[in-house]
Amino acid sequence: SNEELLQWWIQRERESVSYTLFPDDGSISNNVPEALASYISPRAELFCSLIRSVQLKASTLTSPGIYLREVAVPLCSQFVDALHETSVDLRNRLIRNDNKPQQQQQSSTRYGEMVDSEKKRIVSNINEWIEIINGTQLASEILLSSDRAVSSQSDHDLGRFGRSLERLVEVMIDEFASAFVETTLMEH
């Protein structure tokens, strides 16, 4: 039912917030798989909160352009730089093939353990790709939302940035698919 779905979603959000703010306090219940804690990267969630706050603050100014240029634009640039670094790191970790030394493959017990660790590494990487892609999509939606309070050239620039993030999502999906096929499916 809708109520059950809402309760599940609220629980995931509570866990995500708690884990993001206090990762070592043990507040996430042990019976929830780690992969369900968040499907949006904490960095993207923070960016969305900050950029929305900046937009609302700018709406109170008579000339918001300089504020948006000096605050929002650098924030957006840093976000894209961080996305680039993270996606390059995720791709490199996905295609890394150094977990399969020949001598370990000859021992079936160690090979079985290695296969399990390899599966965990791949699942973890996929979950991180999901988080970064979903977070980037959320950020583009925030920047493109029609209820923006400001209507200045700088705000239109933020809208263009939102459209760029939409295209970046497509590129990240393609990059993930390419790396996944290249390494995972071809090896198996």
C-alpha cells in the first residue's frame, strides 16, 4: 500500500541522513542492507540543498546577479569537478583487473573467496554509480525546476548548467555501461 511505501521511504531517508551526518554512531539498523541506505550520493544531496538555499537567498535581493555569479557558479563548478573525479575513480576501480593473480586462481578455495570478493567489489561499484547518477539527475532537476524564485541572467545560467547536468547523466550512464561491458561481461 502507499502507506507502507511511505514508511519504507521515510525509514531509508532517516537512515541516510543519520549515516551521512553520523556515520559511526550505529544508528542504522543492522537488518537493513547497506545498499538500501541511499540511492543518491550525499555530496549531491548537499549540493541540492545548498544550491536551493542560494537560489532562495538570491530571490530576496533586488540585484541577485552578482550574488549568484559569486556564490552559485563556483559551487556548480566545484560540484562538476567532484563528479568528474568520482566518476573517473569509479571507472578505474571497475576496470581494475589486479585482483586476479594467476597463483590464486589455481587454488579453488582461494579462487572461490576471490570470486566472492570480486562480486562484492562489483556490486559496491555499481551502487556507487547509481548514487552518483541519481544525484546528478536530482541536481539537474533542482536547477531546472520551474518554481525558481529568481529570474536573472545568472539564474538562466544556472538553468543552462542544469541542462548540462542532464547531458552529463547520459554520459555517465554510457561510461558505466561501457566499462561494465568491457570488464565484467567480457571476463566472465
